[in-house]
Amino acid sequence: MIYSLRKKFIKISAVSILIVFSAIFAGIAVTNQIQLNDTMDTLTDAISRNGGAFPDFNRGNPPRDKPFNKPDIITEETKFSTRFFTVWLDDYNEIIKINTDSVFSVDEQQSVEYAQKALNKNKERGWVANYRYKIFSHFEGKTIVFVNGEMNRAVSYRFLFVSFFVLLGSGIALLMLFVVMSKKVVSPIAESYDRQKQFITDANHELKTPLTLIMSNVDIVEEELGKSEWLDDIRSEGQRMTQLINRLVSLSRMDEEHNSIERKDFNLTGVIYDTASEFVQLAASNRKILYCMAQPDVTYKGDEALIRQLMSILLDNAVKYCDTDGDIHVDLSLKRHPIIAVENTYTDADNVELDKLFDRFYRADKARTYDGSFGIGLSLAKEIVNKHGGEISAYRKENAIGFKIELK
């Protein structure tokens, strides 16, 4: 149990780190792209305002890339480091003029193709290959300015690449720290759990001796004085206490991580039919009908004795809580893994707290009227399924409640 708790803690930590760091990286990527577009748009705006040519730098009144006193992007050297070309079109989108004097890698034919792609996007700004463009209208038609952003993009992608590996390294370091610290985090729970197991073991030893003595004395008194309802009550309660102690010890042993099960191949179909047949008469005596349908020749590798105990717990629970004149259905099917379903009619199914059914000592009957159960049978059933690496869940239908077990 403690090992499972540590694994769950580490898993939650890993998922949390992944979510947070993914959100951080996504934020960096979006911000980086916005800043890249903002820088490139500053250049296209400057060229657009100058009619398609790069403006001369005015030392007395240098252009600003954006308001709010941001640092200047356009300097005296920007004109010589910016590669761009301009395409002029008339009102019918026919090319009038092309200027590729400030770019080397794009000729007039390619500039025509780039202009057509920009027009097809139907957006004022955007990217065509490694060029950021801007389309602006004037009285003669349209002008498209293309500014090369290959270097800016390379720097941006390099920054994202470095950010990714910094975050990845940080995430791995944090996860390693969580793995190391997990033992310390769960240690108070481990100590409490060990004390609980020790208490159950001690209680078992302390209670068994007086219970054995009480039961023996009841038999002696009965031989001396004869049968009486008071002696029957004492014997009944003694047997109940013995059964409770045995259940608690079984549950405690099942919780022990080193207590692994011995897996062997056995006929699961036969186990289902055998266990169900043991409860047919009990169900009938309580005016309930038990039906069993199992897919033939289903084999399973596990602990046969524990699986029989699991089925006994579920069938005992079904018989106790099935409505009078109701039905109990047991089904076994084989898909990827064997699937067992135990279902019974229960008119009060809507009021059952399904998420608490596997809690120890939980009873749907709030008054806890004694009906032969202790509220730990389903907890034991869950532990048996967990030991086999399977899953058990409770479900409700209209006027019915059931349990589904997937054995793995």
C-alpha cells in the first residue's frame, strides 16, 4: 500500500510538472512569436509609410517601432541590414512594378509568386516562406512589402530550442527531487499504517484467547444447564466476533506489499459455476433467484483460492441486499481480459453511495442494523482484485446495483 502511495505521489508530481512546464513553454512560444511578428511589422510599416522604400534615418527624430517609449528598432544601420522587396499592383491586382534591389535571393519571377500567395491569404499581414509581408492600399492600387525575417526566425527558434531543454532539464531535476522526497512525504502515513497493522495483530492475539474461553464455557454451561436463548445469543455473538477478527486479519495480510500471490492457471468458468451453485439454495431460501451465465473454457492465471473468496464475498453481498422476489445475475465473459459481473435487483439503488462501497466498515444502513455483515467484505474483495492487478467498480441501473471485475 505504501509503495502504491509513493508511486501515485510521484505520478501526480510528474503530471503536475508536465502541465506547468508545458504551459510555461507554450507561453514562451506565443510571446516569442508575437515579439517576432511585432519586430517584423515595425520594418514593414516603416517601408510602407515611405511608399515601398526604406526611409532615411533621421537622427533628430528617429522613428519609433511602437509607442510607450519602447527601445528603437530602426537605427542608422537597419537600412543596410534589412533585406526586402516591394511589389506594386493596380486596382485589378495586375503587377505594375517590382523592386528587388534590396534583396539577392528573390528574383522578379519569385516576387510575383510571393505576391500572389500573399493576395490569396486575404490578410493585411502574414508570412510567405521566410518573408513577412504587409499589403496597403493607395490611390493607384495596392503595394505589398516583403521583409526577410530568416535571421530573426532563426534566433527565435534557437531561443525556443534552448528554452525547451532548460525546462526539460528543470522538470527532470524536480522529478528526481520528488522521487527522493517521496519516501519522506509518505513516512508519517507509513508509520500510522504500520501501527494500525500492529494494532490488528495485537488485537487478534488479545481477543482470540478470551473468545475461545467464552465459547468453551458456553458449551460447558449448556451441558450443565441445558439449552437457553441467552446461551445461544452468547454463542452467536462469539461466532460473529471470531468471524470479524478473521476478516480483519485477512485484510491486514492482504495489505502487506511483500505478501505476493501465487499465480497458477485454472479454469475460471468452473470456479464461477462452483461458487454460484453454493449460493443457489441460500438465495432460494430468501425468496431470491440466482442466475449464472459463464463463457465456457475461460482460463485465468491467478490465485484460485482468492478468486473463490472474491466470488463468495460478492455473492454473499448480493444475496443480503437483493430485494425479496428479486434476481441475482452472475456473468463471465472474455474480451481482452476476463470480465465478471455480479448484479442484483435493489429498489433503493439510487441512494447508495457508490464511491464509498469499498471503504472499510462502510454500511449503506446508517443505523448499522446487524445483518451478518461487517462492512469490510467489499474492502477485502477490492484488495483481492488489486493483488491480481485488476479493477473492480460498482455501478447502478434502474432498480439494480452491480459490481464489475476486470481480471488482468
